[in-house]
Amino acid sequence: MSAAGTWNMTIDTPIGKQHARLELSQAADGTWQGTSYSVDSGEESALTDVSVQGNEVTWHQAVTKPMKLNLKCTVTIDGDTLTGKAKAGMFPAVNMSGERATEAASS
């Protein structure tokens, strides 16, 4: 199953669960791009260095809310769910999980 689509994410951070909508797409030339939208803060951030290798997806993103962080994220897709980790600098990695959004829920 493709990584492309919209994913409803939950990130278990030290300050509580954060929620985001992750959008991934593949261009005609095979490259991947994406955007993350924080449901909690309203911040939108572009994903960089997006890589899809089989069922593993990795990317980097910078956020400023609730604090300024540069994140490296790695998730594994299993059908319509994903699980993985987000790592910010010297902080411990935090767990992430998500479900593929249905068309009705993502519009």
C-alpha cells in the first residue's frame, strides 16, 4: 500500500499528546513531498528529505510550536496504520502513530 495520502497522527510528547495531519504525495518524477499541519497549534510545516523505502517513510521537519524543534521522523506503514518515532536533537525520541484519513474525514 502506498504512503501517499492524508494521515491523522498522534505524537506522544513529554508535554502531552499532540495531533497532526500529515499529507504525503509522490511527484511524477518519483520524488516524495509532504506537509504536516498541527491540529493543536495550527502550525503548518513542510517536510524535507522525504524518503519512502518499502513500508518505511522518513522525513525532517522544523516546528516552532509548542517550542522550536528540528525533528527527524521515521514511521513504518502497515496497511492503513503507521507507527514510528520522532527525534529532536538531544531529546529522547517520542512515539508517533497514525491512521489513514478517509475521504470524508479529510475534506
